[in-house]
Amino acid sequence: MEISILLRQHVGGPCKPIVEVGQEVKKGQLIAVPEGLGANIHASVYGRVVAINDAIVIELADEQPEEFVPIKETDSYIEAVKEAGIVGAGGAGFPAHVKFNTPVDGGYVLVNAAECEPVLKHNIRFMNENPEVLVQGLKYVMEMTKAAKGYICIKPKHKKTLITLGKVVKNEPNIEIKYLPDMYPAGDERVIIREILGVELEPGQLPSVANAVVSNVETLKNVALAIDERRPVITKDVTVGGRINGDVDGVTFMDVPVGMPVGHYIELAGGLAPNAGEIVIGGPFTGKHGEMDSPITKTTGGILVSIVFPNDNRKFGILQCECGAQSERLTEIVEAMGGTVVAAERCKRMVEVNGRYRCDKPGECPGQTEKVLALKKAGAQVIIAGSCQD
Ligand code: SF4
């Protein structure tokens, strides 16, 4: 069996390989380093490098011991985060050593525990099983950023998780659990800051404006493991769901090696159901097209299987939202159905900031009648929407 460890799994350019074809590698060994913004990449298995292209392809050895090569000793927590190659596990993969190197003196570390995309549940499982690891990772990041308070931001519907976390947090004077509204996109950085701190950030403004850092649950897990166990990021927690035999409600797999093909976990979850359509990597709202052999990366969260797209050769209008599928993805879906895109509109709350459209007030979603009428006027017979409301 072979796995493919992508050289680009984060914001920034692809990493530079430091191994050669034919070389034996050990689990945890550093195999690629960033050139500029990026994060270290480590082998997630024992094996031999058989190809290097946009990924380092490793043929698995027969024996796969639990032990891994630890990251080197460091003088600071930030250095450990950097050595371990930690990136934001819940989003685009921003290098964590850069994010946590910005002090928020006396401010806040907000844990994004919203698990906002439907079907996904691996973060909730992790918090149920290892609440103390999350809290430890949070304490480390509070120390790195000089934050005074740590808030775990979660939806109250996760009652079991709240009770489990509460037992750990009750002994931590500077850490509290805070409630997020049960809506999408409650996990958006600006929504979390608005709901928890009452600060309304402008589109494009960073959490540091509110003297805060926002971090995903699994990122904090990786921080705790890097500092306590010297473990690099070589695994990912994922949820498999959708048109899978037996269970369509989401099956979680914890600590799967980065680089493994998603199809392996689809099979373990029950295999493709007879009515299986497209494989989607990511959540239902923001996921992208994938294949059975697409490799798991440091940011892969959901491995979902859709229904077979219906045939529909009508003229489509596209309606975009910042927090959902963008024009490229919506066009891909229309074309997969046999339709044609004749017009595109954005939710009226989307404003251009530095060449990118951002939502003015995420989660305070307006009606879209005006946009729908504009699309109809442009010839659309049917509308496909990436907007999260209405
Ligand atoms: S206001 Fe519009 S762009 Fe913003 S989250 Fe709602 S639907 Fe999306």
C-alpha cells in the first residue's frame, strides 16, 4: 500500500522535500520543510519513498510500530509548535506558530468548538474522550499569546460534551465554557468574536483587533501533543458520512495517518452505498470534489458521499455566500448535472475587501428575493445557492 503526503497542506507555498526516492523513512521523521510561509511535514508511517511529485509517496513497510521520531527539543512552546508542523486543523491551514506568535496581552484565546458543518462530529468525540488534552493545549496557547482568559465556545446542544468539559474546567480559574448560537456559520471567526466578546469586526479585520486569538479544537490537541509528547502532526481526526452502507449519520475515525486515501475510511465505514454519488472532502457547505484515492491532509475534516446528482439541463443561476460553496464549486455541480450557468449573484451582505468578497455580518442573513429576481431576469430557470439561509 502507498500513501501520498501532499507538499502543500497549508496556507503558503508547497514545502521542499528533504528526502529522496528510494529512501527509508520512519514515522515522525521530517520529510519536507517550508520555503517561506508554511509548516514542516513529517512522515506519518514507516516505509520507503517511491515517488516525489506534488506529494511524497511512501510505500508502507510491513511493520508499523507505534513509536515515532519525536520533534527536536526546543527552548519555547512556539518553537515546538513550529517544529511539529502544526497548522489550523479546521480551516485553510494557517501555520500555528505564526498565529500564536502574536501576543494578545490580557486578552482571549477562543476555542472554536462549534463543529459547525452538518454531519461532522470528530471534534465532539475528541472533547468527550480527551477533555483534559484540549484544556492543556488551551493553557499552552494562553501562555504563548499572554492571554488572560480562555473560552471554549460550543453549542449548548452538545450536553454530554458540556458536562465532560465542565468537570475539567471547574479547576481552571481562567478558563470558561461559553455558548454559541446553534446556527451556521457559528464557527466563523468573526461570529465567535461577535457572540462571545461582543466585538463586531469589519470584514477582513483579524481577531487581534479584538485582542483575541481563535483556535480550532484539533489544533489545540496538536499543540498539547507537540509539547507534552514531542509528537509532530502525523495524524488527523475525520468523519465519514453520507451515502455509506449502514450509517449515513457520520462515522468518526481518530488519529488516522496523514496521506492515507479517503477511500480506505469510506470502506471501513461501510463502503459506498448503491446510490452513492460524488465524494466530497470537507463539510457539506464548504467541501470540494474528491476521489477515493484523494489523500487525507492536516486539514481534512469530512469525507462525505453525496447522492447521485440529478440530470437537469436547465439554465442555472448561482447565488453565493461567503460561508458556503463559491462560484467555482457551484458551477462544477451545475455542470455535473448537465446544466448551464447563465448568471451569478452574491448575497447582498458580501463586500469586497482586498480583492476577496467577505460577509458583512455572518449569520445575520437577509432574504434573497432581490437576488433571486435578478437571476430570473438574467434567464435562470433554476437557482443553486451556496448561501446558508433563506
Ligand atoms: S449574510 Fe449572506 S454571506 Fe453572510 S453568512 Fe448570511 S447568507 Fe452568507
